[in-house]
Amino acid sequence: MKLAIKRKQLNEQVSEFTTNRLSVYLRCLNALGAAGVRTVSSQTLAQQFHLNAAQIRKDLAYFGEFGVRGVGYYVNGLKRHLRQILGLERKLKVAILGAGNLGLALADYPGFRQEGFQIVALFDTVTAKVGQQSRAGVPIFDIKDLRRIAAREKIGIAVIAVPVESAQHVVNQVVAAGIKAILNFSPGTLRAPEGVKLKSVDLTVSLESLSFYLAREEE
Amino acid sequence: MKLAIKRKQLNEQVSEFTTNRLSVYLRCLNALGAAGVRTVSSQTLAQQFHLNAAQIRKDLAYFGEFGVRGVGYYVNGLKRHLRQILGLERKLKVAILGAGNLGLALADYPGFRQEGFQIVALFDTVTAKVGQQSRAGVPIFDIKDLRRIAAREKIGIAVIAVPVESAQHVVNQVVAAGIKAILNFSPGTLRAPEGVKLKSVDLTVSLESLSFYLAREEE
């Protein structure tokens, strides 16, 4: 039993690192496709985007995608396959909790829309904001209506963009509304019950890697 | 010559993945420290935060940090060491380019301040915003004054939070102002000259890993 749990955790962990890479490959293929490139080898892909060629081949082979000898990968075919693996062929509806600066910025973030995510609602507790909308036209609802709107709109993912003090409370409301995947931008540690996937984005990590770079340059 | 360039790229790549992990370890140690935990083994660290124990040992050994047999790592000592490796013992000054929703959200993001980053200025082209400040009190300057203020304040890192159309132009202005490290939140591909480190954050990657999770759950 204990081993089964461990294996499950391990699988989830592996898949998270791997899906992050698949997502990066998709980004690169989009750029190549836009530039009119039709085929690409793992070496070229690795060189152009500072990735690891062996890792690319391993990741793609795991999902049954094999390059063609002497050709590499077909850009459009591989894009389609990656989008399918990542579940992007269907439109996923996203709600953003918190209509402050961060929530409003995320609601209008162009990258989400490009990959087929549909930001359908913002939620806030501030009455003055309810009934307003983001610049791109995402409506702001009262968080009291979360459960009803989540069911009606079939919302798949909730994004947490509220202050750290209220983040856990909002996560609980999201879980009660039946949403199974949560992307958290609040800096604290949050808990979600089993069966709900909670992923946190820590923006400090990127800044620290620049700090490391600067510290070495100064040596 | 070619080999030397390749090796340089490889080193940079390895260090970026590694520093990202160091930064994650530091986040975990902060949480443990706040909870009053004094020592931690690589296994416990791995289990609690869904990391890889062997990878932790390898990463830390690379920077000369060895755990104590039967004890593991001293939380405070390791925190101090990681902060030193990441160059966080000195206050790094950060400017944010773009005082829209994203720029304002980043200016007030509590995680940055916690790790010693000092957000000293926002810059925008919109005259009505200049002279205003973010909720946490970061002043908004005219982007025309970037070079002068960057020199006066000794700004180390610039964060790009402008629309994709103007992002490359703003990067050029940041480079001209002598700033050597750039964190980009705009979705497009940007170029910076050699000697300037440009790191892009793509928020879509996190959302896609949740999409993958949901697609598998539905199977």
C-alpha cells in the first residue's frame, strides 16, 4: 500500500516535469511554424532554444512520437500531437479568483488565449468590482456565485490571484465548487484535498536565477 | 572555438536549471524554518515538497554543501549557504518596465521583497501615470528617465511587463541604460546582446501542465 502511494507520487512528479518540457517544445514549434519551418531535428531544436537533444528524443519517444531518419520531426504534425497529449485540442475554461492587478493582468494575458484556454470569469468579493469587466472583456462576478457559474460554464481550472491571507479560504471555495485543477500565484503554502491538482507558480524563482547570474559576473 | 562556445552554452543551461532548483530548495527551507524545524534530511525534504532526494544531494554537493550523517542538513545553515550561492545576501534593486496591471501586480508581489529584492521603480510612457505610485509605494517614472535613474539607483534587474508590440523596443532601452539582467513576462521572443542575461517567464506552461492532468483524469 505504502509503495503504491509512493509510486503514484513519483509518477505525478515525473509527469509534471515532463509536461512542462512538452509545453516548452510546443512553444518552440509554434515559433518555428510561424517562421515557415516545416521539419526540424532534435539537434536543431535543442540548439535554437537551448534545450537538450537527447532529452527531447526521450520525452517524445515516451509518447510514441518518433522522428523520421534524415528528416527529423514534421513541425505541424508534432505540434498537433503535443497539443493532443497536453489536452489542448478541446477548449478549457478558466476562472480567475481575485480581480486585483494580478487577476486582471492574467485575465488579459495573450498567451493563454493563443493555446486555446478560455478565460470566462473573474471573481472578487469587492462589490464595486462586480459587474465590471477586464480590458479584454472578461466579466467580474461575485465570489458568492462561484459554485453556480462554475457548474453552468463547466470551468476546468481556477487561477488563484488573491492576497496570501485569503488564499486558502478561496481554494476551499474553489474545491467546494467542484473545480479539479488550481493554479496558484499566491506566495504561501496551500492545501487541496486528494483528487484536486494544485500547482503553484513562484515568481521569485526566476528573479533568483538572475541574481545568481549577476553574482557570478561580479566575481 | 566551436566547442568552447558549445561548452559555454551547456554550462549556462545547466546552471539555469540548477539555480531554479536551488531557489525551490530555499523556498522549502524557509517554510521549514518558519515551522521551527532545525534539521532535515534530503529524504524528508524530497517527500514533503515532492522533490528528488538524489538530485538534492547532488545539487548541494556541487556547491560544497554536505549533509551531516544521521542529522541531514541544518536548516538555517543551509538557508544561509543557498542565499549566498544565489547572491541574495546583498539587496538587488529591480525596476519594472510597464505600469499596467501586470507591472503594478509585480511591483507589489510580496515574494520579491521577502527574498531581499528591492523594487525601486516602475517606468511607463503614459504621462498620466508618471508621478503616481503602486499600492505598496513604488514610484512610477517616465521611461525617458530610465538611463538616469538606473545609474543613480544602481538598478541590477529590469522586469519587462509591457505589451508584446513594444517589448523589444523597451528591452533595447533597458540595455542602453546599462542593465545586465532582464526578466521578461511578455509572450513574444526577444533578443538581447551578449553580456546581458535575458530570461523569459511563460505563464502558459503552468496552465498546460494542468490541462494534461485534466485530460488524463477524464480518460
